[in-house]
Amino acid sequence: MSFKIRLTLILSTVVMIFQTLTVIVNDYAMRVNLKREVQELMHNISASVSEHAARKMRPAGGTDEDSPGLDPAALIQEFQSLHRNIMEIAVFRPAEEGGAGSSSAQEAGNAASQELTGRLLYGSYDIHASGTDSADLAEAMRSGEVYRSLRSGGKTLLAGTFGFPESGLAVRIAADLSPMYGMIRETRNYQISLSVLLLPAAVAINYGLAYVLIRPLRQILGKVDEVASGRFDTPLAVNRKDETGQLAERINAMAKNLDVYTAKLKKAFEENRSMKEHLESIIHHTTDAIHIEDVNGVLIRVNPAFEQMFGWSEEEAIGRNLPIVPESGMKEELEAREALLAGQMLPARETIRRRKDGSCFEVSVTTSAIRDRNGVIQAFASITRDMTNRNKMDELLRRAEKLNTVGQLAAGVAHEIRNPLTTLRGFLQLQQQTNKLNQRHIDIMLSELDRINLIVSEFLILAKPQATKFRIQDVRFILGDVISLLDSQAHLCNIVFTTSFDSEPCEVACEENHLKQVFINVLKNAIEAMPKGGEIEIDARKQPGWIVITIRDHGVGIPEDMIPKLGDPFVTSKESGTGLGIMISQRIIQSHQGTMEIRSTVGKGTTVTINLPAVE
Ligand code: ADP
Ligand code: MG
């Protein structure tokens, strides 16, 4: 049922109830009014009749000023002819209560013996209520007047009993209310039929009213429908200030907001979609293997590069715990997981992975945690880069630079060895001649031999290819070795090394020979930057978490535009330079999870700062 019809029905029902109530109240009010009027009439009649009856009964020769009273019987008749509904009027002298003297009183009326005790003086008393009349009379003598409704011969009557104690008289009047009631009934019926006749008109008016009331609601409903189907453009016309006007205003505001938000949402969705496509494309086309696994190591997602690199197809991989980490790397892997679960961020790790066919290969792995919106880790995403080729390349470059360094060093070394050798030869010749062993000479010879031994062994370490093995070493000792190795060459160039080392151990996890190569490269650059000689300061300090090594020269410096290029291969300003030294040094420092920074001012000098993670 539509709201309009419902509203019409409600309005019509309200009108009908109102109409019915009006009829009932009207009817009741008219009856009450009628009764009151009749009672007043009775009261007046009784007063007048009793007064005249009393005057009549007064003994002759009363007060002169009394006008002779009218005949009560005639008066009664006159009243009855004047008021057709007054059926009878009776004037009594009530019997004395318990008084035997008045027992001789004439019986009032033929059938009234049980009803009223007393003498009927005037009028008639034919209509009586069974059982109550004498009580009413007694009551009227006490309190003045008593009314009682009766039904007699199909008529509705009202009987009034009035007592006048000062004259000892009582008046009883019976009036017929039926004709008046009939009129009231007629009026009521007339009203009802008029209501019934007007009902269709009322319904029609209500329908129109409902239509007018609902029209703005219908417009709003239409707008809401539009909004629901995603059209926000046409606002509702607001031409009222009432609730529907306010509603329309709010709906307009809501539609506007919705429009803005929908546009924003659409934009965000589009951005999301294109971002997703972007990411998908990157994931699909990168040569790095990407895989996502849950916290139990079960694979959730892999990309094509993963399939290629590891030899497992996507179907084989998803939902499984693949043995891509060899036993040797297991411990490190578990430690990495724990660190991630503890909320740490991990740098790229150089490690080993296993293919489906069991072969192992060198990789660089970056693993990061994927968290849900509450920050709880749900999965791990790993990017694996095959480092076999890069490492090979690095190794080749390192070797090339090393050969170069070795070649250059050879001259210095040869020079350095020739000096002690000359000393040794001199002493040996001396002994050959004297045939005596001088203890002091032997000490000098032994120390010269030690020096030769040190230089040659350092030289050999550098020249020999070594297996990469990280050990915990004190940087101060490594620097000391390198300084001894380069001392002779520095000497040739008039250069002095000044060292300032921390008194505490400066231990780092490192590949000793690689670190030596870094220090040699940096020191060689410093030496080469000071053709006129001078001082090179070498510092090693322990700081919280880090060992900081500073190598400062006072040489020619590096032009500003060249500094960012350092670290690219073959960037050199020297005729016989390779431009590989800094690049290799940086690689080595990176593989030690450290950093290397070069600051320089042309004409003033260069400072190279190397930070390496300290071992506690
Ligand atoms: P090479 O020494 O073979 O030229 P490097 O990679 O060791 O290659 O150095 C690259 C360049 O950086 C050098 O050619 C030089 O111009 C500059 N450089 C490096 N260290 C210093 C330094 N301490 N003082 C001045 N210039 C330097
Ligand atoms: Mg160099």
C-alpha cells in the first residue's frame, strides 16, 4: 500500500472518529441541557404552585397585604396547557411521620397508597415509580428537591419531587421527555447521514491533502533514487523552510559530499589499480627472483624470475616449503628471520641458495616483513639477485687492480729488500774477512732478515688469490701491516705516516687481505697526491657500534665535480692510473657492511673516512 493511500486512510479515519465523537458529545450535551431546562421549569412551577396552595390554605382574615391567591387547580391546568410535556402536577401534604393524628388523611390517589403517604391537595398523581416515591418525598422535605428518571408506557419521563417544609406542602411533577429526546435523536441521525454523505468528499479531500503533503517527499525519494544509482548532478529545489525543506537541503548536501567522496574514491581506485598494474609488471619482468612466504616458510607467491632462477615452477612452489636455503646457510637464515620478527630492517645479505637440481649459487637477498594493519607480521617478501656473474666480475676487477698494485709495489719492494740485502751482504763479507761472528752484527742481520720476511710475506698475501673468509681482526694491526709494507715507498717520496690508534681493541669481522687492499689503495692514492712529500695521518677509533678509520693527506685534492664520479671504474686523473682503486675499495667496504666517504678540497688535501661495524 503506498504511503499516499495509507496517509489518506489515516486522515479519513481521524475525520470519522472526530465526527463520531462530535455526534456523541453533541447528543449527550443536548440531553443534559434538556434535562436541566426541564428541571428548572419543574422547580419554578413547583414553587409557584406550592405558594398559591399555601396561600389558599391559610385561615381567612390573614394579613391584609396578602393578595388573594389564585386557585392552585386552575394554575396547574394553566401550566399543563402551557407546557405540553408536563404530564401531571400534584400538591401534597405529606403525612406526619409516625403521627397518628393525620392517619385520617385522605389516601392520595387510587393506586398511590403504597407510594406516597399524605393527602393529595391539588392536581393528579397517576404516574409513580415503584418503591421510590415515598423515599423521594421524605428526601425532598429534607433537602428541597429530588429528580428521578422513569419509563412508563414506552415513554421516558422525569419526575421531580419538591418539598416546602415552611408550608408543610410537597409538589410532585412528572414531565415527558420522549418528544424532546426524539428531536435530539432526529438531529443525531441527521448528523450521521450528513457525515456518511460527506465521507467520500472527505476521503477525496484527504487524498488531495496526502498528495500535497507527500509531493516533496516524492521529489526527495526521486533524488535519493538518483543518488543511489550514482547520479549526483541535479540538486533538489528547496523552496520551503519546513522539515521537508530541511530534509531536501540535507539530502542535497549529502549528495554533494557523496559526489566528492565518490570522485575521490574513483581517483584512489584508479591510482591503486595503475599502481597495482605497475607493481605486477615490475614483479613479472624483473630479473630478480621475488617470493613471498608466510611466517612458516610456506610459499604464497613467486614471480617468473624465481621460476627461472630456482628451477621450481609456480605450481610446484606455491603452498610448499621449498629447500632453497642450503644447510650451510640455514643458521644465518634463521637469525635473519628472528631479527625481522623482532622488528629490525635487514640490509641485503650476500649468501648462497640452492636450485631445484641441487646446485648452489651466490646471491644477494633482501628480505622484508609484510605486516597487517595492526602491525603483526603476516609474511616475508624476499628479493633474490643472482650474484654469480657480478661476483666473478668483481673478482676479475679486483685481480686486475691487484696485479697493477703488485706491479707498482714490486719496485718499492725490490728497493726495500735491496737495502737490507746490501746490509746483510756487507756484514757477511766482513765476517768472511775477519772469520769472526760479532753478536751485534748478528742482531742487525736478523732484524734485517725479519724485515725482508715481513715485506715478502705481505707481498705474497696480496699477490695470491685467497678464499673469502671472514675473521675477527683488529683493524689497528691490519693498518700496522699495511704501513710497514708501504713505508719504504713513502720514504722514497719523502712522506711520513703519523698514526693515532685507539688504545681499545678495534675489532671487526673482516676478510683481512681485502681490507689490506682497501688501505693500500687509499694510502697509495694519498702518497701519489703528495709528489713533494709531507705527512699522512692515519687514525683508528672505536665508537659505539663502529670502528672509524680516517686517512688524511695534504696533497693536491680532488676537483669537486670528480668526487661524485669516484667509485665508477676507470675514473682516473693519472697517466698510468687504472681508476679501479676506489671502486674496488668501496665494493670491499660494502661487503663488510661498512661505508666509505671521501671529502676533499683542491690544494688542501683529502680525507677518506671508513666506517666498519664493530664486533663487541
Ligand atoms: P687511480 O689511483 O688508479 O687513478 P683510484 O680509483 O685509486 O684510481 O683513484 C681515482 C682518482 O681519484 C685518482 O686518479 C685521483 O684523481 C683521485 N684521488 C683518489 N684519491 C686521491 C687523493 N688522496 N688525493 C687526490 N686525488 C685522489
Ligand atoms: Mg689509486
